[in-house]
Amino acid sequence: MLPWQRQAVVSYGTVLLWIALSGGVILLNKYILTVYGFPYPLTLCVIHMAFCSAVSYVLVAVLKWVPLEAPIEHDVYLRSVVPIGGLYALSLWCSNAAYMYLSVASIQMTKALMPVSVFVVGVGCGLEQYSHAALLNMLLITVGVSVASLGVMNFQLQGFLVQLAAIACESTRLAFVQMFLQKQGLKLNPITTMYYLAPACFMFLSLPCAFLEAQPLAHDAHAVMSVSVLGGSAVAAFALNLSIYLLIGETSALTMNVAGVIKDWALIYLSAFYFGSVVTKLSLHGYFVALVGVCIYNYRKFSAAVTSLDTAGTDIEVAKQSVLIHDFQEFSDFRSFARAKREAAAAGSPAASKNTLGLFASGCGGSLRWLFGSSKTPENPKGETTTYVDDAAQALLIVREASMDSLQR
């Protein structure tokens, strides 16, 4: 097997692993809360966060298998991480509680509203630019989800509102991450995110759990509490975060979004098959309309990213490839860096003479080059993905150096 073929097998394998774990965790949580005999969503969240806190601590602080680039200071943790942990706790609580009222199929259809919520919160926080085209895009998604909800048999408004609350909390959490963490230059992967967020999330969940579910659970003679089932659920939840880490490392966030659409359709089918959920044609038609809106939303994001990089003087093909990498927001200031680099070049800065564009192209485009053929290049004969990551990082460091040279001059 050729190296690029092995890379393709690994990449497709991580995609399938993420789909299986993501769908498996959803179906398992639904089974535990509604069929198995453990109708305590808060307690289940607490178990998951306790396990994630312990394992992430061992991986990061004890074994040091996952590097921690820069420890978060105490005041930054209290000011930034703790509020995000609170929102994450609310999101998990509402997401699990929704399983008590709605079918998995209904929940997955409702989750198509996530771009709408992200857009509304983003505009409110100044992270997104309002436009009439974006508003029409959001209305299309909303109409699709509304039609899908009308076709749901035994629709429960309470469950729908709980799921909407979960989506609102999650979109607000993402906005807070962008405002409080990314702007401070903190780079966290799914494991280090759990290392910081899981303990705070555990504390936020433990308090309402003690008041709302601890006593009823202690007196519930019919509650089934098997270590293998509940522990297996916690292991699956952590494995899901690990698979996200692997998936993004091997492919991209765009691949994850596409795989998510496949996962949602598979879950709708499995929900109908295993739990007997009734999925009407009206629901499927409405969900299809919502998915069209989501695809338009992703395409608009793609086009905006390409335009941004092209304006910065980057080759359009490089830009098209660069939007496929994971943390694209790391390159959001590339325009100002490129402008500073050109000014530094005019002033004779030595940093500006380095081949930044070549490094940027290699780093941005290399992660998915296996899709079009071998990932081997003269500069990277083994086709190693880490080479592309190093190149991208070096390119940004060069431009930052040029920016500082320009400011000093």
C-alpha cells in the first residue's frame, strides 16, 4: 500500500470512527434515559464530566501525552473559562433532558437551527456581520426546521423548548470561546479543552444535581445503576472527544461538518429502527430544506474566507485549500499580517524576504492533499501531516516577525 493510500485509509477511518462514536453516544444516552431505567439527565452529565476531568488530567498533567502549550493563568481561568464551563454545563443538561421528551430524529432535525443561533448570537456580540442575504439564509433554515417539527408525531413543546435552550447555550458558548479564549491566543484541542472545562462544568452540574436529582435517585427503587452501562457511557463520551481530536488532526473541520450531515441522516434512520420513532414525509422534506440552508451557510462562510485571503494577496487556489484546515480563525488576521509584511519588505526587513507564501500554501493545503493524490512533495517526501502544520506555524511566525519589524521602524 502506497503512503498516500495509507493516509487515505487512516483519514476515512477517523471519519467513520467519529460518526460511530458520535451517533453511538447519542443513541446510548437516549437508551439510558428512556429505556434502560435511569431517567436522571443531570446525574448522567455529572458522571460524564467527572470521568472526563479525571482522564484528561491524567493525559495532560500526569502522562503528558497531550501537550499543554501555555497554562491558563488563574484570573484568566476565572474570567473566561468558568463562564464557558457554565454555559457548557447548561448545554449538556438541556441536551440530555431533551431525550426525555423528543425522539432522536426530532432532536437531530432541531439541531439544524444551530447556524441560526450562532448567527444571531454572533451579530449580537459583534462577531458576525449582518446582511440581508444572511438573514434570508437563516429564514430558510428556520422554515425547514419548522416544517420538520410540524410533521413530528407526538410533538412535545416542552422538549422542543429544552432543545432550543441547549442550542442557545451552545452557540453562546462558542461565541464566548471566540471572544475570551481565541482573542487571547489560547489554542486548545478537544483534550486540553476537557482538561480546563470539565472540572468547571462538573462543579456547575453538581449543585443542581444535588438539589434536583440526588434525593429522588436515592429513593428510586426502580432506578437501574449498572457500573458497566453508566461507566461505558462515560468512556464513550470521552472517546468521542478523543475522536474529534484525531479527526481534525487527520482531516479538517469542513470534513467534520460534511460527516455530521451523514451522521444526522443515519441517526434519523436508526432512531426509527431501534426506538420505533415515526418519521413522516413532511418531517423529512422540512429537514431537507433546512439542510439546504445549512449547506448555503457553509458555502457563504467558505466564500468569505476565500475572499479574505485573496484580498490579502494570497493565491486563490491556496485560499481555497486553506479554508479546509481546522482552526481557520487562526488565519483571520492574515490580511493585516500580509499588509505589515509588505510594508516591512519595502523597509528592507530581513524577515520579509523569507518565502512566507510558499510555507503558507504548504501548511494550509497539505492536510487534505491526499484527496487529490499523493501527499508527498519534494519538501515533504514522506507526506507527513506534521510538516504542513509546522510550515503553517512558521509562516505565521515569519509574518508576525515582519509586523514587529515594521512597527519598530
